[in-house]
Amino acid sequence: MRDKAEPVQIECPRCRYTSIIYIPIEEMPHCPKCGTPMIIRELLDEGKST
């Protein structure tokens, strides 16, 4: 389980606007361009663990 803030890339499914937030510190925002709720596109971990 992840217990520290992790950067994630989020994307608007309608207009493809992207941004980076830190979870769980920040809540999932709405797109500033079209107002659609944004979704997670990629977890931005520096290292991969197996």
C-alpha cells in the first residue's frame, strides 16, 4: 500500500488537457478548459518495483 504522496498525470477525457497532481494530498479536479472530471492517465513513479 502506498502511504506517501505520489505524483500522477491526469487527463481530461473530453479535450485531452493534462496536468500533474499529488495523491492523496490533492483531490481529483475538473478540467479548467471544459469542466469535465479528470481521470488518471499515468502513475509517475521514478522506479519500478517487482
